[in-house]
Amino acid sequence: MSTPICTKPLPDFAERVCTEHGLCAVLPQTPQLVALHTIIRDKDASREDFIFYSDRLIRLLVEEGLNHLPYHKKTVVTPTQAEFEGYEFGSHVCGVSIVRAGEAMEASLRSVCKSVRIGKILIQRDEETALPKLIYVKLPQDIQERKVLLLDPMLATGGSACRAIKVLVDHGVPEANIVFLNLIAAPEGIRRMKADYPKVQIITTMIDALLNEKKYIIPGIGDFGDRYFGTV
């Protein structure tokens, strides 16, 4: 007799922020998922381990993201000449990474979406105004006709994510066609996205407690891009 998988309940603050948003989904807090977080959050984790186990988490996240896309019923005939009633993707999909940390998520998307198109948005903080500043945009020409998986591992204040969403909307992407995939989210960022873009769905692997006075996610993971790309 198999042992049932026990999932860790979401903390009260995470439950509240998900309920407030309405379109925020958190992956089930299984022992595997929590173990992966434990490895990559460790400040003493080697870069090799950080990349390997981050990639595993990202793969789980991307797979869950695909579950939230539209599907249509489809019937096929198997080699036994019997019919199988299943589903097929109901729309074309593309990815858009927020450079640079979001680029770490591209390989996992490509591994599960054959020939997927991926755009890039580079946003940097303006040192004078402290506001996110758009530096570079390269998107698929038909992006307004696609479901968009927006990729960024960390959601802190929500400033960069909201700026990226504005770029997509300005390029004709309906707000409801955007799904934001991220590894770790802060309640402040989720609330900011709810206020600015309430139709954008958020899917994350874990919601952390808060932002500190420096706007770092706590307990957090440090700078994901630096740790992943080896520029610490």
C-alpha cells in the first residue's frame, strides 16, 4: 500500500494574498518541492547545485504553467484502431523572458514546448528615479495572437514585472493572455500586480514572507541571476 504524499500547507499570509489576488496559484508544497527550495536557498550551495536544482524547480513551474493554458478536446485513433479522447493545445504560446534572470528559465520552456518562440525584455532600475527603465525589447511579430508565458524567477516589488507587462500590452497582447511564471514571490509584488494588471495570472512555486528595508525578499534566495550565471 503506497504512502500518500503529504503537502506542506501554505502559510496564512500566502493563503491571504492568493485569495486577495484571485488569479495567483502556488504549486503544491510537496516534500520534493520544499527540498529543492532548501538546496537553492542555502547560502553555501555550490553554483553547480544551484543551477541543477533551480532548473528542476523551473521545469516543474513551466509544466504547471502549461496546465493553465486553454485546451480543446481531440480524438485520435491508436495503433489498435481504437479511439482515444484527449486534448490539444487551444492556442499558440510563446515565452518572454525578463533579462537577465528570466533567461535561466528559457531552456525549461524549450524542453517542453517544441519550437517555442521566445522574446526578451531588458529592464533596469534608473539610479536617479529608482523606477524601472525599459532598455531593450525583442518580441515575436505575432505576439498579440499568442498566449504569453512571462518568465522571471523573482517577484519582489513588482516594478519590473509590471513594466514588462506594460510592454506586452502596448504590443497588443490582451492582459488576460499573459501568465507570469516565477519561482519566489513576495506579497508586496503580488499585490502590486493585482492593482496594476488584475487579469494577469501569477503562478509561483513559493510565496515568501516579506520585503526588507532594502526591498530584498525574505527569507529569499539572494540575487538569482548572480548565483545562476556565476557573477556573485
